[in-house]
Amino acid sequence: MNNDKLKPILEALFAAADRPLSVNQISDLFGGDIDQPSKDDIRKAIDEIGGQYQDSGMELKQVASGFRFQVKPAYESWVSRLWDQKPPHYSRAMLETLALIAYRQPITRGEIEDIRGVSVSTNMIKTLLEREWVKPLGHKDVPGRPTLYGTTRSFLDYFNIKSLNELPALSEISELDRYTPEFTFVEKSETEIPLPLAE
């Protein structure tokens, strides 16, 4: 399939999809077609589509699960006026817990409590699990075998990043130190489990 025919098909797929699409998922959609494009052809077309939208209000963004069309951040304030519903607000405690999981994973609930100095409610962990932002990665080999938690691709997709390497440096998160001086992060540990990008 030539590129001129492939690009509008991909644009239509990205516009219609309710989730990011990976190269493999796109390739599967052409399964059985006589003129099936190769994965390299799909990647090339995606690159060209991304270039075409550079001067647009939309962008083709790669996140952990694949590619998606989205509004550029510069235009979000106008687009948000389309909906009466206000964006969700998350408690400080939940954001601190999520940040600790993201930067220190794999981490147990007890380790989060030790760092924060307060207990982590079961409901908070349940909410993070229900949102599919975190998941159990196994159990720590200590008495009681507590669950180890880490982030998911859905977490990366929601926060509009491809990998954990795109998280802001801890030195950039100065507001936390001003808000809670005793709450400090340490740099990502060597035991962090990076999530591979979707193909």
C-alpha cells in the first residue's frame, strides 16, 4: 500500500479510536488485506502525519500504549469549555502516594507509610488500582510478604508520557518541599522496572 493511501487511513483510525493505537495493533487491522502495509511503512506514515500537524491545534502524540490524536496543551483552556464537568481533583495524599510509587517502584505500602510518616488508607490504594494507574508487581521477600506496587501503561498514558524517564526530575518538584518540608523523595532506585513502549 502506498503512503498516500495509508496516511488518510491511519488518520481516520487515530480520530476514531478511543485509546492509543500501537504499530502492532494497526498492523493487525490490515490483516488479510492484499495490500497490507509493513510495520516500517506504518511507522513512516505515522512520522509524516505527525509532521503535518505541527502547525495545527492537534498533535499526534506517542504515549506508552501507542499513538493518539490529542489537543495541544496551548489550546486546552478553550477546549475545556465544551464540557460543564470540571476536571477531577486528587487529594494531596493520593498524589504523594502515586509519586512515591512512580519514583521508587517497586515499593510496598509499608515503605510508602515510612516515607510519608502517615498511614496509607486501603481506599487510596484501591482507587489507584481501580484507575489502573498502579498494579501489584509481586511480593517482597520479607516476613508477611507485602505486595510490591508499580505504575502501569495507563498511568503513563493518563499523564501523557511515553516512559518513566519522562517524569520530571525530582529537583523540579519543588512545591512538595515547600508544602511539606519533611517530605522528600530520593532518586529513582536501581530496582525500578521500566515499562517498554508498545510496538
